Amino acid sequence: MNRVYVCSCFGITDEQVKEHAAAGACTPRQIASATKAGTDCGSCVRTIQGILGRGACPRRELLDQGETGAVLAAAPRLAEAA
């Protein structure tokens, strides 16, 4: 398997970003919270944004529907995935 490093400061790969996104991390800030990617030099933030894209985000969709309780309930799962 070919590893593509997104964040060389912390050794975070594109696959790790995708895994956290699948677990509900929808923004670079949420990825940073889970992995530290983007918190040192910051050069990877645009790449992370590109990976996340503007596609469907379960947490964002729940917020749009006014279901903040479900979004808050998903937060512990993100911490466990880190």
C-alpha cells in the first residue's frame, strides 16, 4: 500500500484523514482535534480541505436538521477513533 502523507509534521496519511471523516469529522478543525494534523506549520490544511470536500457530512446534515443532540452524541466516537 502506498502511503500518501498529508501532514508531515505528525505523519498523518490521507487514509487516516478519510477514516476520521467517515467517523464524522467534517472540518479541518475536527481532523486537527483528532490527529493534530494542521496544528503545527499548517501547510496541510488545504489538502485536508480537499480530501473532505463539500460532500455529504452526517454531522453537518444533522445540524442543518436541528438535531444538535445527535451531533454531540457522535463526538465521543471521534475521540475514540484518534
